[in-house]
Amino acid sequence: MVSFVGELLTLLTVTTYSWIRMFIALGISMLLAIFIGIAAARSKMFGRISIPVIDVLQTLPILAFFPFAIYIVVTFIPGVIGVNAAVVFLIITSMLWNMIFGVYSAVRMIPNELIDMSKLYGMSATERLRKIFIPASLPRLSEQLSLSWAIGLFFLVTSEIFSTGNVNYTVVGIGSTLTQLGVSGNFVYYLTGIGVFILFVVVTRLTFFEVFDRYANKFNIDSYGKHRKPSEKVPHSSVILSRFSKALWRTKDSFRANIRLIKLSVYAVVAVMTVFIAMTSVPYLSGLSELPAYEAQALLALVYSLARVWIAFVAILAVGIPLSIYVVFMSKHKKSYMLTFQILASIPATLLLPVLVDATGHNSELVAFIVFFLSGLWYIIFSIISGSKYLSQNLLDVKEAFQVKGEIAWKKIYLMSILPGLITGAVTGIAAEWNASIIAEHFSIGPSNVVVTSVKTGIGQLLNTSLTSANLYLMVVALMNMTIMIILFNTFVWKKLYDKVTSVYS
């Protein structure tokens, strides 16, 4: 009993350390998102440059760059502080991107009349920032916090149990502690730790997130009709669709304007990596002869990973679309469902890896599928629910007025209304799957790099093994191929789908 109490206190302590890192990263991410998002929305030049770059950064497997982050940060900040700073940096790079897009979209949708009025009354740039832009950003920022927190926990756990080749850093936290317990077979304390982790998640949701959400929604300019007087007439659904259409087309125009820069960024990535390989190859010219073989190896691994990502994505759609439609249009307990989803989304698949490996009989392909599935599912669900909430009640009014039921209701109302959120969730969800590939396809811990799970071939597996073996050429080639593939897919597939979706509301 005494040992159990001592172990419980240890678990509470290490979880507190992890939560401190999380809140430091969250605070920094929120500040960066507010100022970068506002600057991108208000400055055409900065927006046209920054948004495509951010779009690329959110799709890259940040974990592959973690060893470099540790090396750079620890070089300038040695010791425990430097390692913790590197972990916080990694969490920030996982939390930040969708927050920026949330703030950016909120500021872009501020009526121009409001900005003109502020200038007419002589408001300075600082006053507009404080009284218009930041308040308008808070509701969308609040919507993104849950997802950012869940992503941050995924990377928190991974960063605490990450080994960097022959050099290993120990970071005290719930991720490293639970992984060691799970791998060692100490499942009593492992499950106790999972319970402590979930307890911290629930308490955080019911305190910090609830308070911030209530405060942020005071500035919600999108929820038209929430504070209407009883005498005011409810707007016709066509009016709501028209307003939503304008917002979509404004985003579409911005998206089109960025396509050229996205294409240029592809060439820039190729050029930078080519120069990098050439420069680093000077002392080791013999390595250049292996580049064709590395390219063939990377392409084969990319094909396998692409198949895994899309198989998992089909399963995500099969679960996420019906579930989201039920919550948005049919359930009377939407808030309870959202709280449950937020809690479940905050339990990272990486934390469950020891259990998943045992439960699947060490089937690495099945483990990879589950990790991919859990990594992308919540993006679809949260994006659909968030994107549909301003249309759902008006569409339901139309449905009731015309007695639309059955298959027609699903095709003409439910599915049509979720399309914008579905496309947004698909882009970010698949990006999350690619980010998770480095864990889903190969996972090892400890000074001896004990392999917990590993597929035979895959881009994540290739990145991991090349890093462990210090094969810089192979790692850079793999990253380059993965980056180019993701950018080209976003440009020539998702862009076309986005155009078709927005045409529905034109």
C-alpha cells in the first residue's frame, strides 16, 4: 500500500512537470498565433508569403527535426534547462499552425465597414489591435485550443521518450514514465498513470478551457441571432447561406492568390535541400554515389506510407462523417459530446503504444493503422462540427418547413452543409497522419533503442532508421520526397476539391 501511494505521488509529480511544459508552450503559441495571424490577415504582402509557408510547415513531420532542435538549443542552453526548452519548442511547433489559421480567418471576416469606422474616429493601430482585431480573434482561437492541446500532448509524450541516435536525454514527465512502465510490463502502475493522465485532462478541460471559452465567446461576432431581441425576425436560411458564401469566396480568392507562391515554395524546398546536400557532401564525396539508391528507397517507402495513410483516412471518413452529422443535426446533447470528444482527443495514441502492441499481438501494420486513425480522426470531427454550427439550425428550419427526410435530407442538407468543414478537416487530418508516421511506422525507446513496433517499409520508418544510423543523406532525401509529395497533393488535389465545394455556395 505504501509503495502504491509513493508511485501515485510520483505519477502526479511527473504529470505536473509535463503540464507545466504544456502551458508554457500553449501561452507562447497563443501569443504568436494572435500576432502572426493578425499580421497575415491585415498585410497582403506578409499574408501571401507567410500563409503558404505555414501551410507547408504544418504538414512536415516535426519529430524528424527534433534531434536538431535539441542539438541547437542545448548548445546555447546546456543542461536540463536546455533540454526542457527544446521540448517546449517542439510542442510549440505542433500547436501553433492551426491557431494561426484560426486567427487569420477570424480577422479576414471582420466587416470592412468596421475597420473604416475605426479609422474615421481616429483610432490608432494599437487601439484597433486591442479593441477590434484581438477580440475578434479570440472566439476562433478558442475553437482551435482543444485541437492544439490534443496535438501538443501527442508531441509532449513523444518528445519525452525520444532518443537521438547515440545521445539520450532524460526528461522527467508522464510520457517518459508511462512508456518505461508499459515496456517493462508493469501494467498496474501503467494503468494507474493513464488514469492520472486522464484526470489531468478532465480537470484542465473543466477549468482553464471552460473559462477561456466563455470569455472568448463574449466577442463572437459570427453567432448572429444569439443575442437577438424577441421582436427581431429570424433571417431566412438563404441570407445565412449568402453570408457564408461570401466568407468562403473571400477565402477562395486568397487561396488562389497563394497557389503561385505554394508552387514556388516547392522549388525553394528542392533548391535548399539540394544545396544543403551538396554542401554537407564536400567532406564525404563518396556518399554522393549512393543518392540514386537513396532516392529509390525513399520513393518505395513513400508509396507504402501513402497507402497506409489513405486506408486509415477512408476509415476516418466512415466513422467521422456520420458521427459529426449526428452531433450537429440530431443530438440534443452536443455540448456533452464535444466535452467527451475533447477529452478522448487529448489522450495521445503514443501513450497507448505499449498496450496497442500487446493487444494486437505485435502486429506492426495494425498498430500503425490505429495510430494513423487516431491521429487524423479528431481533425475531421472538430472541423465539421465547427464549420457547420452557424448553418445547422437554419438548415434544420428549412428541413422541418419542407418536411425533408431520409436520403434526400442526407444528400441535400447534411452532407452539403458539412463540405467546407470536411475539406478543411481532410487537409489537416492527413497532415496529422503524415506527422504521426514517424511514430506509427517505427517506435523505439531507451539508450539501447529498444524497438517497440516497426513496419518493414515506410517513410516514417526510413526517417527513424536513417536518424538512428546517422545517415544524413538518406534522411534528407526522405524528407525532401515527403515534403514535395505533400505540397503537390495540397496544390493539385485539395485546391480543386476546395473550388468545387465553394461553388456549391456561389
